[in-house]
Amino acid sequence: MVQRPLPSLGPVLAEARSEREAQLRHADSLDSKAGILLGFAGALVALTPQQAHLLVDLGRVAAVLAAILALSAFWPRRFPITNLDVLRDRYLTAEPVFTQRRILDTHIAMVEVTRVVFERKVRRLELGMGSLVAAAILVAGGLILT
């Protein structure tokens, strides 16, 4: 079988690497947001008065839910990485184009797996933010009515 030339392999591989790096930066950003959400939810729970209107209690519950969602988004997860030992052992003597294509396929697979993890993490953060907004509204309303 004759192998076709792959003139765009370099640029496509560079783009896959760039996307992977962008995902790792995005992971740091999501973790920072989860930490901020956790901090605000904790502060809201800690600072609301104990003897107050039922709305304040409901707000406290919503803030606890926001904190739990933030923790679930913040919880460490495994992200796929390139096993450099395997890369060296299996591909050091292979044709460069074959190795680059294999690396490209691996990066694409890692990006896809990581995308699913991020979508879940983002969804938990969105739900946590909604819960925190509801908590703030409930606490404010309960304090006004007290």
C-alpha cells in the first residue's frame, strides 16, 4: 500500500496542540471560578442570621447547594496526557510522518475526552451560580421581611 503524502500534517498537528493548551488554560479558569463560587456561597451561609425569616433559611439551603455544586466542579479529575515513555519506545525509530500522525490522532482523542469533562464541569458551575443567585435573592428578601 502506497502512503499518501500528508502536506498539512504539520499545521493540523500544531492546531491540535494549540487546542489542547487552550483546554488546559480553560481548566484553570474553571477551577478559579469554582473556588470563587465556593467562597461566596460559604460566606453567604456563614453571614446570614440564624433567627430570621423562612426565606433566609431557604436562601441558606440554596447557598449550601451552590457550595456543593462548586465543590463537585472543583473536584480534581484525571485528564488524558501523552505517555512519553510509550512514545519514545514505540515511535523513536518510526517514520516521522507516521509518528506525527499518531501524535495528532492521540491529541484529537484527548481533546474530545477532555471536552466532555469540561462540559459537565461548566454545567455544574452554571447550576451553582444559579443557586447562588437564588440564595442571595431569598436571603435579601427574607431580611427585608424580618
